[in-house]
Amino acid sequence: MAFKYAIALTGGIATGKSTVASLLGLSGLRIIDADTISHKILDQNTAWVKAHFGEEFITPRGKVDRPALGKLVFADKVKKEVLEKFLHPLIREEIERQSEKQDSFKYPYLIDIPLFFESSAYDIEDSVVVYTPADVQLERFMKRNGFSEEESKRRIASQMPIDEKKARATWVIDNSFNLKHLQKECADFVDAIKAKYPAPKK
């Protein structure tokens, strides 16, 4: 059975989830990344993307132009639903396959799922949310992506509010301040995992 030892790693757009995943990976925690899986599946299905959205969303190298496709679907609810209906079952199938492999080690691992709470598609009991206040989230997203305030707010609004995710989380990693503070937050989380789940005997 998949997800027995899984912990969902989630957060909001521009809250720093990728940075946290890197830091936790360096600490020795194993991670399944839903975004990486999503990118791979998209590039394996360029014919489907071309048929449903147009040839202009395929790069000259034969890959999906994800920024362009993202801009399209975030501006069109119907197109977004078409993409998600196709992608999400395939993503879940691959995550479940990898999860069963990780469960064989009988020790917690992370599954990086951006829309964990929104989708309710994963039977995972514990979660850790990377948190930053909504105003800081907006500022970071605009700076990182170069989008207008209106476009940035629309992208962020497509997800559950970060404060609601924080309230639902088993653990919270606070990324409101600087990198040094974030590193300590990650170290504290790793310590909490080690305390709750002693290493399996070899």
C-alpha cells in the first residue's frame, strides 16, 4: 500500500518550497517531487498538448513551453480543468509507484505536492507546510517571476490561502525571514521527524 510512511510537503506559490525541499534533501530525507514528475509527463505527451492547446505551446526542441501554457490555463478556467483532468491521474499513478518503493524502507519520506490540500487526492496523514505571510508571498512572487501585481494575485488565488494551509498542517516551516532562519526551521523539522520515527533497525 502506498503512502504508509509519506509526509506531504506543500505550501503556496513563492513560499520557498523548492528551497526547503533542497535543504531537507541535504539533511538526508528522501523526496518525491510531483513537479518533476509533472514536467516529465508533459514532455512525454507533447502530441496531446499540441492537439488540445496548439502547436505554439511546443518549443523547437520538442518540449512543452510550460511558462506559455501556464499563462494560458491560469487565464482560462476551462482550459485549466482540461489540463488538470489529463495530468493529475498520471501524476498520481507515478507518485504512487514511487511511494510504494519508498515505503519498503519503512521510514518517513516526503512527497512534494503543491496542491496537496486542494486536490484531496492523496491519503497521507501528515503534512508539513512551508509558510510565508500572504503579503510577503505576493512580493516574492512578483520579484521572482516579473509578473504584474494583478497576474500575480490571480496565480496565488488559484490555490488555497496559505494561512488555511498552515492551519491544516501537522508541521510548519516558517520562511518569513532570511536563509539562516529557514535553515534552522528545516533542522528543527528534521529533528522532530527523527524524534517521532526512530531509525529502523538493520
